[in-house]
Amino acid sequence: MILKKSALSVKTWFEDRLGLSVVLDFMRKKKVPQNKHTPWSYTGSAILLFFMIQVITGIMLAFYYKPTLGEANKSVARIMTEVPLGWIIRSIHFWSATFMIAFVFVHLFSIWIIKSYRKPRELTWMTGAFLLLFSLAFGFTGYLLPWDDLSLSATKVGTDIPNAIPVVGKIFTKLLRGGEDITGDTLSRFFTLHICLLPLALLLILAIHFYLIQKLEMSLPWRDEGKKEELKELPFWPNFVCREMIVWLILFGVLVTVAVFLPPSLGKAADLMAAAPKGIKPEWYFLFLFQTLKIFPAKILFIDGETLAVLLILAACVLLLFLPFIDNKPTERKGKIITGLAFATIAYAVLMSIWSLLT
Amino acid sequence: MKIKHSLFNRREFLNWLLGGWVGVFVVSLVSPIAKFIFPPYQEPDKVALPLVDFKDLEPGALKNFPWGAKPAFIRKNGDGSYLAIVGVCTHLDCNVTYLADQKKFFCACHDGWYDENGLNISGPPPRPLRKLRADVDGENLVVKKEGVA
């Protein structure tokens, strides 16, 4: 009885100062539309799950990881062999990254095809595009950190790509590498990007992304917008949250299972003077870009082939960012061309990746 | 005896069941994290040092060696036997220095003093410096924790 009373007074003490009841009330009243597209709204929360796992396991790995030329590979080897449960923590970090990026792509295309980015949700889409960029940057910078021959070569290729951009490219490559070539400075730079700059940037944009989702509410499929009253809805708390938890549990189970049976490898320490190993390939989520760069001939008319390819990829990124302004039709229009473009992009990425894997 | 009112209604039972299950789940997540964050460092049981490095010490003179991650000293006694002293202050874990001219150990952190046998003589240290056994074993000088065979 006394316990209950004092708990209540603590609660009111905080409530008087923080005023969180506004937020809690909002959560209590929040409703999630229920229709055949609802399953896709779980993809966002799946990304959140994997991101949180990345934060926790990443902090843990950083306890033992040493971002220097002499120590990087050794410290990862130590994590894999000596640190209690280190092998599975690294494996979970590796696989959670893969799963996160996979769900980022699924999320991107599901929003694209349902066209949830249309007015008034243009900014939600654009912040999402930046989150995609940051996720890929996380993958790219993290790939170098174990500092084995594979990760060194992949980073060499990756940081050389901006070189092909006229005027600003050379500076950008220099900025990424911390000099003309990859050295120990590149490693500490990538580490700082990976554990400091990118998390801060991502959290900032994520906060805006979340705020916009709450403010603008879940979008409705194109044919249902405007007749909201008759539509089925699900209370956010507890119904939707419990369903999300079920999805999270399943995903977590799959993640740990994969992580136990397929731990990532660790090659021998990178040697800056050694020749590149055979058959280097980037992570699967960069394969389609890798292959795109590969198929361009050295010269097209009088333009450098690589420059053209990089500029085309950049143009595609800009188009993706500004998709809500390219397709600014009212929400009740179906937009078949845009849907077709989404499927064409998926087909392109899948075919290019398979091609890259086979050659 | 039959109770008229059940002590536990269905809702309460389910809440406890779910809460307990969530609690067990959280523990199963936190315990591997706790395991991970403590690195597998252990103080050595014994350290073997080459005897040649210490053979020519003057009686009463000291020479340092690493005891795991801690500094330590080997001292040759007057009778030719050896003694090992861990050079870590018993007050707040600072490394001490040996002042050969005064024949004292000195801890600069809080002005702690020990005599040449490691006995605390002045300042805040509550205990003498930790001693280890040092025995000659063939070509080696083997330093052991007390109680290790």
C-alpha cells in the first residue's frame, strides 16, 4: 500500500516536470491502418531492430577492437578466439548488418511501390533516402575494419570510384582515404566514421524520419485515401506493438541461428604492398554497382567510360532522392509507370548481382 | 479446503507468466553481454625468468620484471636466496619506485613509503607490499604465487 502510494508520488513528480503524458496519450490513441499493405509497415521496424542490435554489438566490439595497422587484424582475431563469446558477437554484428541492409532495400521498394512518399510525405521519403545512404556507408566503412586482404582491396576499389568524377572527384577520394593512398590513416578515419560520425548523422535523420511518421500518420493505399472513416484500424498499443514483438522475436531467432552456423571469416592481415587477391568482390549490396562499373567500356565516343558510369549512378541517386517531386501526382492516381520503374530497378539490381556472382 | 475467491485471477496469472517469460528472456540476452565485456585476463600462477639475468645481483639489490600486467622486483637476499615483491602500492594501486640510496619503496601518488622488505612505514598504505616466492629451478628463477606448488 505504502509502496503503491510512493510509486504514484514519484510518478507525479516526474510527470509535473517532464509532461510525458502527452506522448503516452498519443501512443495510446495511435492507430495503425489495417489493409493488405500492412505487412510492409513491419519492414521499417525490422530495420530498427537490426540497427539496435548493431549499436549494442558494435559498442561491445569496440571494447576490444584496435584501429591501427599493426593491431586491427590481430584484435579481430583475438575477439574471434579469446574473448568470451566474441566470435558470436562479431558474427551477429556481421549478419545483422546484412539483414539490416536487406530490409532497408525491401522498405525502400515497398514504399516506392505503395507510393507512400506522395504529398505530404515527401520529406519522410527524402530523410529515408539519406538513411539508405548512411546504411550503405556503414557497410562500406565497416568492411575495412578487420583489415584483411579482401577488405583492403575492396576499399581500394571503392575509394577510387569518386576519382572518376570530374573536378571534385580527386578531392573526395583524398578525403575518404586521408591522402593519396590507403594507409593507417584510412583505417582510423574509417573507424571514426563508422563509430562516431555515421551514428550521429543517422540518429539525427532517424529522429526526423520518426517524427514525420508520427506527425503525418501511416499512409493509406492510393485508392483508400480520403475515405478514412470506413477503414479498418488497429490500435498501436498493445495490438500492433505485440505483433511487432512477434516479428522481432522471429527475426532475432533467424539472425542468431545464421550467426551461429555461418560466422564471418577473417583473412590474413592486409599487406599494403601485396598484389590484390583473386576474385575480389564487394559485399552483396554493392554488387550491382560493381557490375555496372565493370560493363562500361574504357571509352564511349570521347568520354571516359568510368566517368560516364559514375555520373549515371550519381544521377540515379539524385532521381531517387527527388522521387516525390518527379511523381507529384495526387494520391488517388495509381502511377503505373512509377511502379514499373520500381520493378525494373529491382530486376536490374538482381540481374546485375547474379551476373557479378557468376563471372 | 475450498477457497471461495481465487487468489489469482486469470489476468494476473497471465501477466505474471508473460512478465516472467520476458524477464528470463532479458536475462538470457544480458548474461552473454556481461560475459563478453570481461576480458579473459588472469594473473599468472607462475613466471619463469632466466636465472642468468639475476645471478649477478649484489645482495640487497633489486631488478624488475613483469608479473602479468604488474611491475615487480626480484631481490637477492644476503644468503643468496631470492624474493619477489609486487611493485604496486597497497593503498590505491599506483606503481611504486625503489629508491636505492634510501633503501625504500616510494609511492608518488599519495606519499606512501615502504622499507626495503616492503613493510609499510609511512603514509597511507594499509599493508606491506605483496610478496611472491622466488625459487631457483635449474636454469630458471621461478616466481610463484603463495600457495602454488
